[in-house]
Amino acid sequence: MRQSALFTKTRREAPADEVAKNAQLLIRAGFVHKEMAGVYAYLPLGLQTLENITNIIREEMNAIGGQEVFLTALQDPSVWQKTGRWNDEVVDVWFKTKLKNGGELGLGNTHEEPLTALMTEQISSYKDLPRYVYQFQTKFRNETRAKSGIMRSREFIMKDLYSFSKDEAEHNLFYEKAAAAYARIFARAGIGETTHKTFASGGSFSKYSHEFQTVCDAGEDVIYIDDATGLAINKEVYDDEEVYKTTGINKATLREAKAIEVGNIFTLSTKFSDPLGLTYTDAEGKRTPVFMGSYGIGPGRLMGTIVELLSDEKGMVWPEAVAPMRFHLVSLAQGDATVQQYADDLYDALTKAGASVLYDDRDARAGEKFADSDLIGLPWRIVVGKKGIEAGALEVVERKTGTVTTKTRAELIAFAQA
């Protein structure tokens, strides 16, 4: 991508009404556009980052047997009425709308009900189980306050996977596989070292659930971390002594931290299969309710967490696995045709070598280009200037550490292919 052709522009200041650091930086760098409170559009660099995160999640879900679908955002009230969750007093974040013929529809805030209903047509025997179905789908939640940028919005993409098992024992085997997959996702996304599997309330689903909480000052949650195991306990169950009996964690050694919830996994049991009639015939011919679980990650929320956690005073700092491009090639030609031609040729060579490159070929001052490069936060900056060309080695800056090295053109091509 040539930066001169990129329709988005960087900004020196964030919107005055935006308080979340992730949204401030993403808006300034031209990654997202704020439509209204809690609603953000993803622009080219932001969309590529979101897709890179999505692909990491997709690879890990496929690796544990997930099958991807794409369900509808428009929801039929009838399946939700069977579980009691169409009632606004039970679920208070619904967006509902009227059809022209007078009927009512909802915009999905989650998808347990419609997928469970769908699976009644697909599961009839124990031979049909287990099954693991997931999607990346837009969710709509009528949040009272949307104040955390893309980490808590009213319209967002969610990866939600649902497991369908014969019994609790079979479910537990997959539950642990899903937990391990989540740990790999957060490690690949660059936040694994500060993300903890956290015991939390199961809400209306089960006694306990597990959240994945990333330690960060911008977090809305309080967790207590056991450094010996890496596990944590959410404040909401901190005083429940049964948690400590279950986990073996020593309450006296826990340390308190603020954290962002980046994922969660729930045991649903038969909460949805019972009212929606999802049963199977077991080996003895008995009709038995399917045992379920749910597993959620918001790619946008994860993206916002990465910004909150890894940015510095200059801008964003993207891990290589999620960055929209790996290299930021900055030309300091400023009217010098020889420098410009060298930069053009290097851009072509890097892209032919398979590298993803944002090429700053704009007619702008060096200071402006470097400031934009720091703000955008790609992993590596390659500076093409007259001095470097004459010396036969160009300056390469690692965004994460600020380390400066020099590489010849051949070394850069080899580095790009590594």
C-alpha cells in the first residue's frame, strides 16, 4: 500500500469526546472512524488488523474441531421466548425493531438460542455428537454507557463457539481444549504473558465460568492473581471459599490488579437444550438432552486491548502477528529523484519478496513522516535517505524497542523473507 493512495489521514488530536486511549490512538492513526457513541467503522489499516486477529482465532478454533458458520443478526422472537430471554427484564441490552406487517424482530446480542434451535434439525443420535460450531458475527447490545472505545461498543464482531456434547464428561474434555486454544490465541496476539485464566461467576448459566483477563490499568475488572500458577480469581467470587477449595489457590498470596476481560468460556449444561428440545438418542435408546458450552472472544475488544497495553507516548506498537503491515518504508526523497527511484525499487522488491509494506511516498517533511510512523506503530521502519543510499546500508528501526540497525538492500530482502 502506497501511503499517498491511502484515503485515510492521520490526526494530531483525537476527538474531544473520546476518553479511551485505544479509540483516541486508532482514530488519530486512521484505523477507525467514530460514527456515534459506541459505534465504530473500521478503515483499511484497522480492518486489516482486525482480520489478522480474526484469522488467528479462526486457526485455533479450527484446530480444536470447530466448524464455522454465519448466522443471522435478525432474530425471531419465538426461540428467545422459549428460554425467557426475549423479556427486557431478563436481558436488558436488546435492540428490537418492528416489521412493516406489525411483527417484531431483535438484533442478536448473542446466539445460543438460534443455534440450539438450528441443531435440533442436525442432531438426533449419539453418533452425531460431539459437535463444535462457531461464527464471527455482528452483535448488537444496547449498552447504557459505551465509554471504552472499541472494547465496549454497541455494535461489534464476536467470535462465539458453542459445543454440543453427550454428557458433562465429554464436555469437560473439550472445555479444557478450548481454554488451551484461548491461551494460544492471546500468546500469538502478543498479550499472553499478561493474560490470566480467571475463575468468575457463571451468572445464570453455571456456578462458575472462566474469563481470560489481561492486566491493564484501563481495565474495568478487578482480579486477584496467583503468581505461582498464573491463575486468577475475579473480585465477584473472591470471598467464595469454595473457589479456593476447588483450585488449591492460597488466598493469602494473591495480588490485586485491574484487568480487561478479553475472552470467556461457560458451561451451559442443558439450560438451552431443555427448553428448545435439543435431545439425542443414546446407545440404549433413551432420549437425552445435549450438554452445551459457549466460548466467546471479541476480535475488536482484543484489538483495543492490544492498543491499551502495548502503546507508548508516541503511538501504537503492533505485534507482528496482528499488525496491518510488517514494514513501514519511509522515503526521505523530498524532491530528490534518485532517492525516490531507489525507494520505489525497494518497495517493489520487498513486495515481490512477499513482505507486507506500507510505503510512505508522500511529499512531506521527515519529522511528519516519522511522527506518523510512530503513531501507526508498524513493527519495522525502513528509512530511505540520501546518506543511507550512499553508505550502502539503510536505517532499520524496531518500533517495540526503538533499536536502530543498518541493513544492505540484499539483507533487507532476506529479512523480509524470514
